[in-house]
Amino acid sequence: MTLDQFTVQSADGTAVPLDHYRGQVVLVVNVASACGFTPQYAGLEQLQRKYQERGFSVLAFPCNQFGEQEPGSAEEIARFCETNYQVSFPIFDKVDVNGPDASPLWTWLKEERPGILGTTAIKWNFTKFLVSRRGVVCKRFGSQTTPEEIEPEIVARLTDDS
């Protein structure tokens, strides 16, 4: 499987085929508005603005599974992101990333790049998966890894994604 074989829901409930991102380097992130890592939105937006013309996009998926740190509606989440971080990348509908109701996309991401000691579960908000232009999951980054720390990996993928 590759990223472009999935369809997800936009914040307004519209189906979004991820083949729209075919040929791009993508950073998929589970996000939350009331988390200690929420300021990472600023770094994610900086990456989006800096590299979008080169074929890069951040895809953000709100998740309320960790400390109920994303309790709002899709509209409230979008407003928060626009007001506080001027986010220009897509914020999709809320998803579960773990458990029996986990999004098929997130199940695939976790299987493709397990975490430490082979665990597949997402441990917290702002876990990030870097996906190549070919739609293959290249790397997994934990919550504490900042967007700025991931930038060299993104640049490498944008420069030579063979």
C-alpha cells in the first residue's frame, strides 16, 4: 500500500482521496489544541510555507485520545489553528489513531513504521510520519521531535527521493 490509496475525511466531512498528494513529500501528524506540544503548529506551518512550492505538505489529523486534549468540534479546531498559528495546511476530521476504531490510514502508518521496540501504538499527540514522493512511509518521529529537527529529513526527501 501507499499513501495515495487512502481516503480520509476533511473537517467538514467531505471525502478527500490522498492521491491528491501523489508525488509530494508529506508529513502526517496527529495534533491537539490543548497539548504541551501544541506550539509545534508554528514549526509545522513554517515547514509548509518554506517547502510547499517544492512539493511538500503537512497533513494534520486532530485526535482526542490523549488526555482529551482535542475536545472541540472540527470548526472550533480549524478556528483555533487559523487564529493562533495561521495554519495553511489541511486539518482533517478528528480520528482515533489507536484502538479498534483507529483510522485505516493511521493503522497503516503504524504498521509501516513501528515505534521503539517494535510497538505500533501512538504514544501521544504530535507523532509524525514522513512519507516519500512514492507514498512510502520513510520515518516515524515521536512527539518530542520538533518540526525543526525533522527539516533535514524533509529536505533530503525533496532533493533526492529515489
